[in-house]
Amino acid sequence: MSGGQAAQAPQASRPPPGRSARCVAWLDKWLDRFNRLLMTLSMLALVATACILTYAVATRYFFKMPTDWQDDVSVFMLIGVSFGCAAHVQRGRGHIGIDVLASVLPPRWNRVRLFIVDLVSFLFCAFFAWKSWTLLMEAWNEGQTTNSTFAPPLWIPYSMMAFGMSLLTLQLLLQVAARLTGVRDAASVKVHA
């Protein structure tokens, strides 16, 4: 040691990530940014929904003036919040899960289990997204509306459902691709943006 420098432990040389790993990491980075924007919008939508419902209750109670639009608007906003946040929640693996298997399985088998769960979830969500897009197209082409007196078009909630499920499907696809390319944490791979 010279000049007061501490000896550095030799680092295990890791090969640089391959092109597919960098691509997965890049997509993960941008999807995370977009999902964070959706989370912010969803939080604002929840506050707006609470204000709308409070307004409806107050006008009905104090002024005896019922409104006919607040239910549809509130339900549409809650649909947007639920489906819009699904990919962000999946990225953190925040959806409901059973931890019993994770605690008893060896790490290798746990990785296999997570891969299978991600793959099956991807297939299910891809089918759900496809059906959501077909519902959206039917509602748009047929001019479907709700049965309320306000009667907003049904393509609005169906579009939020289709978009949210597509994002969730993309997030699951990225998780499957990360496991196949060997990227354990996509955020740890250097990405040139």
C-alpha cells in the first residue's frame, strides 16, 4: 500500500451483458418511467373520484339535487386506476401471492417456480388483453353506452382495460425475457439512454 490507499479486493470478472440483456434492461427502464407517470395520474384520479363522490353526496343531502353522472364517471376512473397500475404493481411483485412455497423451496427451484408463474401469467394476461381489445372494438363499432341516463360510451372503460392489460402483459413478457437472458435485475444492467 502506498499513499494511504487501501488494498482493493479483487472483483469477480463478470462478462458484459449481451445485446438481448441490454434491450430487456432498456425496455424495463422505459416501462418503469411510463408506469410511474401512470401511478401519478392514478393518484390524481383517485383524489378526483373522492371529490366527485363527495360532491354528489353533498348536493343530494343538502340541496336535494341528485346527479346522474357521478356513478359512471367514478366507476370509469376506478377502472382506469385499477388497470393502469397493474404493470407497476407487477414490476414490484406486489400482486397477491403465496409465500409458503418460496420459504420451503431451494433457491434454484424457486427461480424455476417464478419463471413458470410469470410465463403462465403472461399467457393469461395476453389472452385477457386480446379479449379486452376485441371488446373495445365492438363497443366502438356498435356505439355501446351504459344503461344510465347519463349514458357515456363504453369504449372509454374498455380502452382503459385494454391498455392496462397490454401494459401488464408487456411487464410480464419483460420478466420472462429477463429470466431467459439471465438478467436478474434489469435495473442493474447499464443502459445507454
